[in-house]
Amino acid sequence: MLFHLMSQNRSICVYCGSQPGNNPRYEAAARTLGQSIANHDIRLVYGGGTHGLMGAVARAVLAKNGLVTGIIPQFLQSREAANGADLTFDELVVTEDMHTRKHTMFEKSGAFVALPGGIGTLEEIIEIMTWAQLGRHTRPMVLANINGFWDPLLALLEQMKSADFLHTEHLARPLVVSDPGEIVPTILRAWDSGNVSAGAPDVIDRM
């Protein structure tokens, strides 16, 4: 099943930290990515938080009059979005739990980007990579390798490959982009290639 995003509902899911981190390059990258998403008339799909890199990328999209879908589980809504009165999403989805949140983000997105972040960010992009390795989708996956943040993960993937644990490594291999201004163009080229599949929703729902 081809994913119908070329002419309508183009969207990029961004996973990132709810904290700004200790390097100003991280927040600057989030802002640059958000501006680029809006400038290319692409919808941002993200976790609905208002702090850290999450807030920075959303504010950058909104500052350019872009479209934002925030998806947040009910138990985190007050903690992550309580101070977000200045963020007016055109779509806010409140889910029952984290599992539903992740599936909703997947369903609404045509590509996935991992900015620097913590355990949650890592878990989210790894799950998307796992689904790709299992042949459930071929949507673009990007590691925003700002200041070499994802180098340890890339080294671990290479170790898994050399140890013969990644037999379909080519399916799970993310695109690695160090320049935040090149993330959206990289995704656009992947979309234009036509090799984008949404996978089987009934199978994804069971995962």
C-alpha cells in the first residue's frame, strides 16, 4: 500500500527531548527544523510537549504559521502541556496511554526525525526502525546527528551488524543528517523517489 502523502497530508514526526540539553546547538537545530517544516508546507507531528526541544520545534513551526499536531497521553497532559497556553495547535490529540500515542503518531506521519533527546526519544526512533526492519514500512527515518549526538548509536548499529545480528540492516538503517537545514530536503528526496510504503496497518496494530 503506497502512502498517500505526496499531494496531501504531508507530515513529519519529530521525536526529541522535553529538555533543551546542555548544548545550544540542540535548540538551534530544533528551531531550524521547525522553520524548514513550515517553509515546505509540511505538518509537524510531535509529542505535544511545550518545554525543551519539543517546545522549540513546535514554536518554530507556529511562528511561520505552519500546521502542528500534538499527540499526548492523558496522564502526561497536565505535566507536559500545562504551560503551553502560548502554543495553539490546530490539532491536539489526547490518547489513553503511551502505546496508543505511538501508534497515532505513526499513522499520522510520512517520515520520522530524531533530534537529540533522552530515553524516550531513543525508544521511539528504535521502535520505528524495528518496524522498518520487519518490513512494516519504508517511510524515511532520519537521525538528526547534531554535534555528533547519535554517533554512539551509529557505532552500536555497526557493532550489531559486524556481530551478524542485523540480517536486514539495510531496512532499518536511518538516514543520518548533521545539518538541520538539510533534514527536510533529504526527506523530500526520499518521498520523491516513490519507494515509500505505509505497511500493513492491521499488522502494526498488533505490535
